[in-house]
Amino acid sequence: MKKLKQEQLEFYVKIGYRDPHDLVFRNNKLSINDNGSTNQALARLCASVNVPRITTHGLRHTHGSILLYHGASIFSVSKRLGHKDIQTTMDTYLHVIDELRQKDDTKMLSALEQIF
């Protein structure tokens, strides 16, 4: 992705274009790609660097998971992803929430052991 963004920037500078939204996927006419085109571009990028294929939906899910792992609140992640309610986010990221809860349990036990 970094390589793609760098190539985009070089191209934009060359043609004198400034992307006001700093989007990753635009076509050669500077229009926003549809989901299918973006997934095709992702497939080519993944193949070129020999990593498993991922879709835009997969990237969205990965983004949400990373935010949670780095301490963002479930409420903030829910809002950012545009879920209709926080329950949708909780149901979608239950595996992450459970893992974070287990880490919290370990931290709490350690804190209590230090007291005693």
C-alpha cells in the first residue's frame, strides 16, 4: 500500500493534481473506483507482492480489529465503521473483544498479586 501511495503521489505531482480526500484507489481518470475495480486492483497488488488476496471488506474488518487491539473504544470503532448500532460492532468483533478481555483479566490478576 505504501508503494501504491508513493506511485500515486508521484503521478499526481507530475500532472498537477491534489486529491482532496487522499483516497487510495482512484482510476487513471482520477474517478473513484467502484468496489469491484478496487478488489481487482487489490488482487493484483497482493499477487505482485506474494501475499494472500484480501478484499475491501477484508481491509475494513482488519482496520476495525487493529483499532480495537490498539485500545480504541468499541463505541469509536462502531461510529468509524458506520455500524447502525454498537451491538453490530460487538457481534462482528466478538473474537477481538474476547481476546482483549482475557488480556485485561491477566493484567488485573497481576495487579492484585502485587498488592498482596
